Amino acid sequence: GQNIDQPTEMTATEGAIVQINCTYQTSGFNGLFWYQQHAGEAPTFLSYNVLDGLEEKGRFSSFLSRSKGYSYLLLKELQMKDSASYLCAPQAAGNKLTFGGGTRVLVKP
Amino acid sequence: DTGVSQDPRHKITKRGQNVTFRCDPISEHNRLYWYRQTLGQGPEFLTYFQNEAQLEKSRLLSDRFSAERPKGSFSTLEIQRTEQGDSAMYLCASSSREAPNEQFFGPGTRLTVL
């Protein structure tokens, strides 16, 4: 089975930085995904980490430590449109994704 | 370039009725996944296909649920004798041979069982 833990909600100011942590326990691990989901919409792909370390993609970066079962998503220069839920999803064998409950990020002006 | 499409987008039904949803994956994507999402939760895996073969089913998928992908392209998810607890967003995703790990999600079908 898989246990995934991420904060339920975070609030930050426009232009600031927010770090969303995710810890997971999984039997079989291929990699870890982060998805963004706006209310009422489908999840959209943000990042995929297989190896330990930091992957940077524009304003978004994702970090993985396989030995610690830990990942974080870093959102820089926050914009109002970044208000959404961010889903941590470790991937088991067979490409099946197991999603955490998501972290709702609220960006305030 | 069209993404994953799902039909219908919304479905309201009475308890006990059968419903069927359709998913059209991105063209030539060989893998197709079904997830269910309830309010405030992340999506839960239901089942997935590689081409026409159904390779894995979640224990969440009771006998009332059945999914098919007869020609390895579109897929259908049928729920028989719907219950109020089936009310959720049903999401479909697909991925390609070249990038099997990257799943692209459709807009979902929101089911409300009265």
C-alpha cells in the first residue's frame, strides 16, 4: 500500500515563495509526480522526479529524496493564477499513480 | 492537437440506474487510465489499459463497475445500479509508449447520483 502525507492548505502572498512538502511510503517506487489542479478542472502535469535531487522548470522546482521518502514542490514568484491544489503522486510499478489529498494553495495580493 | 476528451461532462442519475462514460485518449497513446475523485481528495486509481488489455484493477472497483477498451482506442466505464456513494468526478488519463510515465488527464465526467 501507499501512505502519502502533504499539508492540507497553505497561504502565501503574491510574489513570494512557497514550498509544499510531501512524504510517502510506498511498496515499489518508480518516481514521483506533481500535478496542479484548479477547482473543477482536471489535474495538469507539473513535474516528474526519478532520481534524487532538484529539477527546475521555470518558476516551479521539484525535489526528491528516495531514501527519505520525501519530495517538495517549490513555487517561486507566486502569481494569483497559482492558487490551486497541488497533488503529490508517487508512482508504483505499472505506471499507476497514487495521489495524496492535495495541498490547496491560496495566493493573496 | 486534441487532448483527452470525455463524454458526458456531467451526468445526473437516479439511484439504481446504469450509467456509461466514454473517454477518448490522445491519438496513439497506448495506455489509458481511469480515476475517481471526490471533493477535497486526490484522484483514486480505478483501472488501466495497455492497448485493449486491462492490466490492473483497483480493489475500489466493485462488481458494479466495468471498463472496456475494445479496439485499444476509446474506453468506456460503466456503473451498474448506481449508489449515492458513486457520486464523484471520473477522470480519464492517457500516456504514450515514448513517455509512459507522463499521464495527460481529460476534463472528467461529474456524476451525481440522486
